[in-house]
Amino acid sequence: MSTPQLPSGPRITSLQTFRFLRHPATLLQECRARYGDPFTLPLPMGNVVVTGSSEGIREIFSADPTVFEPFGQLPLIPAVGENSLLLLGGQRHKRERKLLMPPFHGERMRAYGQLMRELTLHAAKGLRPGGTFRAQHLTQAISLEIIIRAVFGIEEPARVRRYQEVMNAYLESYTPLLMMAVPLRRSFGGVGPWARFQRHVAELDQLLTEELATRRGREEGHTDILSLLLAARDEDGQPMADPELKDELRTLLLAGHETTAIGMAWALYHLHHEPQTLQRLLAELATLGPAPEPEALMKLPYLGAVCDESLRIHPVIIVVGRRTVAPFTLRGRELPAGTPVMASVWLTHNDPALYPEPERFRPERFLERKFSPFEYLPFGGGARRCIGAAFAQYEMRVVLGTLLASHRFALAHDRPERPVRRNITLGPVNGVELVYSGPPQGALA
Ligand code: HEM
């Protein structure tokens, strides 16, 4: 039997790899225009079949999950550990998701609203009127502390500070170069980037070991996600073992903090770049007064639309990967087992048939129509859809709503922001430089 031919696409792996790393959006768009959908991209990890059409996305996300295994996550192993949900497939993935998902259920998010609000106001206290700052630094500091307190359940201020130090050092030491270049993952006599990263891994592991030792058996009455995971039992009544739990905590830290911070930074950029959107949002926020409650913020339609549109125009993760473990038909093309497949979030979000003038930031489009999970997919989809989606959406609304209800900002300059690859995420090249103008006119400082 002959092997089915993959869809057509560009050649020369090294050139496409360079473009995929440096200019992924342009490459994806050019390929779609030239080769149609789906097309095949030659990358070092294999010939990857890419689709950005909602039909193709529907076929991938609604397929029987046993047809796929994870793909494209190997660079993350050193950072998240091999027990991470991101790397598991088959029955283990299913079991682990069942344990991890309940604490992230949408309804549960209310427990974290006040905390998110307080941490935002506290972080904003450091801003000086007239001072310039990077929005992404602010949102990242807020989202890291939210993870430490709401997910890890750390309360004591000195211990929160210790976690901040260790986690920042850990995240910064896993550089894009270490992620991509496996030969660099060697300790050259205890010096060099790998050795440094290993030291920070050990520090974080030490903190997590202490945490699990003191917290096991004392989870009752606590609402943080770690306490809920400690109490979780699988179908056989078994709790999660320590190595499993530690890898999942590192996964939640890595997957949940920078992603949400980037989404919020883009929202702040577009709101100030397109002043009519900011005016409309401020008018909506004004109906709640200067100190809105999280639950009231969650009911604001335009605030929700601003967050949705920010993740549409700048998806933080622009492709989600799978590898077929059985033959699979994608838009009428038969793909053999072992084919890497990517659902391109970016292409779908930039399809003019779905989003007219896709390059325009227009939150109204989310008020005018509803998009299906195959048309709007910032959190991926199907059996591997982001488990933190409700958490991130809640956090974006509460943090942005709280910040903008009581603070005024302006862009520090006219230079347009553009997305650049950070590692697997894409973020604003300059981190969105803003000037803090002070509290709204007429408000008590
Ligand atoms: C705006 C913020 C976020 C974005 C854009 C985002 C996006 C994504 C995407 C695209 C995936 C891959 C889905 C797929 O393969 O179909 C994913 C997976 C995942 N995300 Fe998020 N995420 C965000 C926030 C969070 C948060 C706050 C958490 C937890 C605290 C989280 C935890 C995870 C986990 C554990 C997975 C792996 C799911 C699996 O493989 O079964 N994410 N996320």
C-alpha cells in the first residue's frame, strides 16, 4: 500500500524553521495564500500539516482523542517535568485531567475575585504619576502573585516573597536557547546556563517538597487550588503522588502566568492605541463607581469583549500541535499515523470571512455575534483545551477592570507594538510602555 502524500507546502527546512521562529504569522499567512488549507510545513520536528480553517479545526478538536498524542511540547520537559499534563497522552492524560480540572471550574473562580482585585490595587500602588513603565512587567507581577496565592495557596508574606524570588529566577533561567538547543543542556563544570537553570530547579523543588510535607492532610477548609488537588482522588481512590503533583504545579506556574499577563498587556496597548475603545470601556466601568466588585466586572459586556478581542488579534499561543497515532482524514486528505498536525489559532483568528478587517482591534465584533469553538480558539480545544481558560478569563476581566476604574494611562510613544516570539508564546516586543497619568479627574487620590 502506498503512503498517502501530504498536502503541498514550501521546501527547505532551515529557511522555514527560521521564519517560523522569527516571523511565524507572515509565514503562516503566505503558506495559506499560496498552498491553500491544509498545507505542509517542513520543520526540524517533522513535516507538519497545518490547518487554519474552522472546518479543519473542527475535525481536529472533535476527533476521538485516542487518534492523537501530544506534539511540540518536548522543549518544555526540563521546565515542567515528564509527569506534566502537557506531555501526557492516552489514559494517563485523561486521568490527570480529571484530577486537575474540577478546581478550575468556572463557578469556583468567585473564590479568587477579591484576591485578584487586592493584588492589582497593591501592585498599582508602586506607580508614580508621570512615570513610565512596561505594562507587561506590571501584569506579570500581578499574575505571578495570583498564581502563588490562589493556585499554590501561599499566604505568609515572607514566604510569598521567597516564592516570587525563586519562581522568577527559575522562569528567567529557562531561556529560549536552552529550550530549543538540546546540546546546550549540559553542565560545564557547574557553570553556564544549564547549570544555573538546574540550581533554580533544585530551589523550587525544595520549596515544593516543604510545601507538600506541611500541607498534606491539612487541606480541609482551604480554597486554593493546591489544597483541592491534595484532596482529589482518582477513580481508584488514589491521591496524586508527590512527583506528579510537583510537575503539575510547575506546569500551572509556567502555563498560567506569562500567558495571562501577555493577554492583559495587549489589551492595555490596544485600548490606548484606539482611544474610542478606551472611552467606551471607561463609560461602562463608570456605571460601577471607582471600586467595582469582581462579580460586577464579570457582568460587563464590553469589558468581556475587550478581553476576547485582545486574545483574538494577538493569540498568545499561535498554533496547537498534535501527532496522529492512527490514520486521520483532515479536510479530505488522508494523513498516515505519525503525522504532526497543527491547528493554527492565528490563521483562524485572521480569517476575514470570520473576522472582517481582522487587523483592526474591534471588541464590538464579540457583541455582534457568537463564535464557535472552531472559530475562536485562544485556549486551543478538544480533549487538550486549556484547563485554566476560565481562570485566565476571570483574571483578565478583574485585573483590567480594577486597574482602569481607578487609574489613567497613556502610551509612552507612538511606536507600534508588534508580537515577537518569547519561547512558545508570542508577546509584545517592548512590553507595552505606558505612562501613568494619575487617578481619574475628580477622583480622590
Ligand atoms: C490568557 C491566558 C492563557 C492562554 C492564552 C492559554 C492558552 C493555552 C493553550 C493554547 C493551550 C493548548 C491547548 C491545546 O493543545 O488545545 C493551553 C493548555 C494548557 N493551559 Fe493554558 N492558557 C492560558 C492560561 C492558563 C492558566 C491561567 C492556566 C492554569 C493556571 C493554564 C494551564 C494550562 C494547562 C495545564 C494546559 C495543558 C492542557 C492539556 O494538555 O490537557 N493556562 N493553554
